[in-house]
Amino acid sequence: TNSSLTLHSTNAFLTLLELSLLAPFLELKSSLSQLKTILAPKHETHFRAIETAILQLETVTGKLETAHRKAIEALAKVETSVSESKEDINLVKGLGEALVDYIAESHSYTQAVSENVSGMSDADQILKHELDALAGTEDIAVLIDLLERQSGIERKFKIQAILESLKDLRKVMDQYVGNKILQAISVELTSEVMKWYKLIKTTGDPDVHFDGFDMERTKTGELKARRVQIKAKSYGKDLVSAVSSLSESKLNALGLCVSIATNLKGESLFDFLLIDDPIQSWDAEHEIQFIEVIKKLIERGKQVILLSHNRGWIDQVRSGCRTLNGSFYEITGYTEAGHQFPDPP
């Protein structure tokens, strides 16, 4: 895939950067004692700057290499699962996390290099001057410095090309991960939420309803920042958004359906669902419809703990679920010792 090629090609950029720029600099670590002899105590500040830069850049280089390796491994797992038709949303999430880490380490890497450029340039000039003074070759050093400027310009263009490639990589990875997320929410999650939402819908409802999930796009069709949109439709026409089009009761119903679908789809550590006052702003027909949702949850093997201030509706739930093994408790007051529970009827 293009994403795979981009990731693998980054390895070449990374190696180039280390060999042409950082590798020789990091090798100075073994010669710090000699540098200290030349620079200290007169130029102690510059020596400390070199020492600190070596340690910092050594650390960020190692982190970038590790993050790059993990991103390659995560991408390979996703590619294998797709080729074997064993798609796994957890692998896609793992890839997304690995890519985010990789981009973050790339940013830290380039930032660390940029932060040390000025200090190392000053230290380099001081070191050259001290070496020339020791060797008595100040005049020759001027000519050498002029010749070395050509190499420095070439290095600058190489660094710029690497930084641009990292920007392109981030753009490609954002689109890749965004498309994987879109695939998951527009098909799998939409189907699960819609199944529960249809159980709550009533025949008398106006035809203004939830119509699935999507993600924001640019005018050219590319995915924007990974913000999920909730779609709505009315009599066959797309609405601006569910949030601005659906009533409070339908938004409340939709929120319940999303929570239920997410709980059942994920590997929850708990076998129960705690549902607190679910019928806010609902009419009587919707209240009765939600009893069917409770039954379906119990059929799925979930224990349902239902809380409500509406005693009349709770009695309807008890009547509708009378064949199920359930218990009813009513809190009639509070004391210092805690809640007061009368004997259930």
C-alpha cells in the first residue's frame, strides 16, 4: 500500500539523517574528555552545551528509531489481517496509536535538532578557533571554513527534504487512519446503534431520525481532523446534523443506543448495565417501547440495573418483564445509617 511504502521509505531518510548529520556528532561522546581539555575552563559554557546536546540527541534518536519500528510492525499486522479477511478494529487502533507516537517522536526529534543548531554552531566556531590557535594555523582555517560552507548548504537542503517528507508522511497516515475509523463507524457501529434505535422508534414519530455516522471532509473529499458527525434524515432528505435536527427526546434515545451498542460491542469487564432515568422527555409510547430494549438486553445475557424517579413507569417495566427473574427496590428515605428500603411488594 502507499502507506506501507511511505513508512518503509522513511527508514532510508532516517538512516541518511543519522549518517550525514548526527552520527559523526554523536561519536564525539567518546572524545568529551579531550574536548573539555581544549575548551575548559575558558569556554566551559560551550563544552557543557556540546555535552548536553549529545545526550539529548542520542535519546531522541533512540526513541524515534523505536517508534518507527513499532509503526512498521503495527502496519504489517493490519495489512496481514486485511489480506486474510480477518479485520480487527483493535489492530487499526493499535496502528493509529503507533503512528501518533511516531509522528510525536519525529516532531521531538526535529525540534531537538533545531534547538541545538545555534548552540552547536557557536561551539563549532569556538572549537575551530582554539584548535587553530593550538596549531598556529589561523590563516589556513579561514580558507578551510570557506570550502566547508558548500557542504553546509548541501546539508541544509537534505534536512529540508527530510522534514518535508515527514509532513507528507503525516498527511498520508492521517488519511489512512481516518479511513479505517470511518469504515468502522459508518458500517459496524452504525448498524449496531441503528438496531437499538429502531426498537425505541414508534409508528407515530415524525420521520426525523438518526441516519448513521460520518466524518467531516474538505471540499476535495479528504478527511478533516478525526471528528465524527452524527447524520439525520427526514422523509428521504439529509439534514445538517442530528444534534441540530433531532428533538431532545430523540437525542436522549440516540445517546442510550450508542452507549448500549458500545458496551455490547466492546469487551466490558462487567456483565451488567446501569441505566439511570432513561425516559427523560419521552411520551408514553416511547416509554413502553424502551421496555422491549430492556428485554433484549437481558436476552443478550446482561443484568440490567434500572433507576428511575417515575414509579408509574417502573410498574410498567415490572409488568412487561414479569416473566423474568428480577427484583424491585424503592428508596423511601435516608437516615444517618443510609437508605431506607421497605419490603418489596
